[in-house]
Amino acid sequence: MLSYLFMIIFLIPLCFLNNSWWLVHSLMFLFSFVFMICGYSYCDMNMIGYNLGVDYFSFSLILLSFWICSLMIMSSVSIYFSSYYSNFFIFLILFLLIMLFCSFSSLSLLSFYIFFESSLIPTLLLILGWGYQPERLQAGIYLIFYTLVASFPLLLVLFKVYDYSNTLYFPLLFDFGSFYFMFYVFMILAFLVKMPIFLFHLWLPKAHVEAPISGSMILAGVLLKLGGYGIFRVMKMITFLGLKFNYFWLSLGLSGGVIVSFICFRQVDLKSLIAYSSVAHMSMVIGGLMTMNWWGCMGSLSLMIGHGLCSSGLFCLSNIIYERLGSRSLLINKGMMNLMPSMALWWFLLSSSNMAAPPSLNLFGELSLLNSIMSWSSFSFLVLIFLSFFSAVYTLYMYSYSQHGLYFAGVYTFTLGYLREFHLLFLHWLPLNILCLKGEYFFV
């Protein structure tokens, strides 16, 4: 693992060379492919060294981080063309990638916590430095306060765990039984706020709407997955309490997902609609993880990977329109099919994946999560019916509203789409739909 970490670290000096944008971009893709074909088996932890190691859960998420960070550089070309501190921008992306890499491959709970929190810093700088409106300051404060306030109790609990078991090494942790109730709440709350679960989700739409395209991509693509990964890791310590109290988070997540779907119907801002749909999708993941069964854990992994690629692609599409019209409002972005007919195909492909149409990875994840949640309680079908139906409804609303109808009279002319943009969308869509063929990977 250390060799891959050094690969990223040695890219950092390249950031400060002039015109090194595409060089770093190409090397990042090279690293993605090198990591993809690395020696790897299905047994327990692999590639262990210096407190770093991966199993299949973290391997998939590290690969997703590599991929999304490479695509972030590709989508943010306007920063490079306008020379708006482009070297510092690439440095931040690399720094963020190092933090994500370390947090997904940590074998110690404390180092996972440290990297989990420090991934906030580059994200905050991306929002504050390259965001669009003055409200980005408030969005940054929301982001920091929601996630930090929920995470501090976790740090105290980790000290308690170390005091009790003399280790924070993942494979050596054990079930703490009925330790005490607040232990369970603090352990899981930090990750639920990061996911984000309904009632603690307000920071996410704010951060998304104010963030530049790269910030939105990494937020939707990888940072929300840190919460799911954390829950997966700490669940073995709180299994006993989880069997008693998980029903609360499960029902809150699923019913919250339905309420958030209703909020989606009311959105007129493209980005905020996609951000709220992220909350709805993540509520399914929370439900799957809280059932604590194999279908749930593997289904949540495949939905996290699928959602990361799909949501990130949708943010790219909304940004492509924003760069042309200077607005993300659905009232102005109507009838895009008349103006950008070839882009309408990509809208269709990514929207269909967003509502879990075959052959996307989202379908694969949602089917296994349905399986897992229904096996936990057959009554949950009442909520799951609405969750699945509404996710199709707001996706169709977004697609039909933005692509059909009369286009805004104030639009004169603009380019149909660059090869770079089609390439960017293709690299989101292809892994999302090709991974379905390798479904057994997620259900070893």
C-alpha cells in the first residue's frame, strides 16, 4: 500500500510546474489502472504494511477515489484555461486523494478517524476558493460544523475503546456487548451525519450548490461513502447494541428518504435536485448497513460505487449546462434537446442509471438492499415501494424538464459539447454499467 501512497505523493512536486495540468491528469489515470490490476485476493486483508492494508470493501472505494479524482481534473478545465490558481487546485485534489487513500486503507481506528476528518480541509478549501456565490462561506461553515460536532464524541469514544481493549487495530476489535448506550450513539452518529442521514442532511445540499464542479463530484462521489465505510468497520464493536437499537436508524433513514424524495419534486435548481437525490439514495445504504446481514453490506457497497459514479456524472452534466447558460435553474435550462441534442443522450443514460434501470450498478445494489431490508422486516416494503417509485419520478422530472419544452428565448448560440465533455461522461457511464457484468465481485 505504501508504494501506491508514494506514487501520489511524488505527483505533488509536478503540481508546481507550469502547464503540468494534463501531465498530472494522465498520470492519475495511469495510477488508477495500475491500482486496478494490482495483486489482490479475496481472503482477509491484503497488501498489509505500516498500518495500511485493504480488503475488498476498501479496495473498491480506493479505486473509486482514484477514478473520481482523475475525472475531477478533467471536468475543471475552466480553472486551467482561466489560470485561476490551477497549480494550487491540483495540489488540493492530490492532497484530498492522499487523505481518502489513507482513510480507506487504515488498519487502525484512530488513524482512520484522523484521515476521515482531514479530508474535510481540502473540500472546504475547494468550496471557499473556487465556489460560485458569496453564500459559499455559509455553506463551508455548515459543512465543518455539522461534521465536526458529530465527530468529536467519536474521538472520545475511541479513547475509551483503547482504554478498554488496549488496541484500535481493526481485526483485533471485538463486540463490546451492552457497554453503554451513548457509546453506541456516539460511535455511529459521526458516520450517519457524514452519510448524511435525514434530519442531519442540511449541510449537503448547501455544500453542493455552492461548490465548484470538482467539489460536487468528490462530495457526491467519495466523501459520502466515508460514512458508510466507517459504519461497516465499527459495526462489529456494537453488534449487541445494534441488534437492539438499529431499527431506529433504519426506520429514520427509509422514511427520511421518502420525505427527501418529496423535497426533490420542489427543486428548481438542478444541482440541489441531484444533491437531495443523493440523500435519498444514501438512506437505502444506511438501511442496508443497519440490517447487519451479508446482502445488506454487499448491496450497500455496490450502491455506494454505483451512486458515486452516477451522481458525479449528473453533476458534470449540470455543470456543462451551467458553463453555457450561466444558470442552473430548471426554468431557464428548458428544451436543451433542441440546443444540445447529443448531450440529451447522456442525460438519458445517466438519469436512467440514477433511477436504477438495468444494466447499471445501482440496480444491482438496490435489489440486494431490498432483499436485505425485506428480510429484516417484511413490513418495510410499505416504505421501499415509495422510495423506489419516487426515485424514478424525480429523475424523470429532472430529465424531461431540462430536455423537453421550449428553450429560453435569451439563449442565442453556444457550442454543442467538446470531445473532452463526452469523454468525461463516457468515463462515468462505462464503469457504472460494465461492472454489472462482474456482479459476483460484490457477493463473494
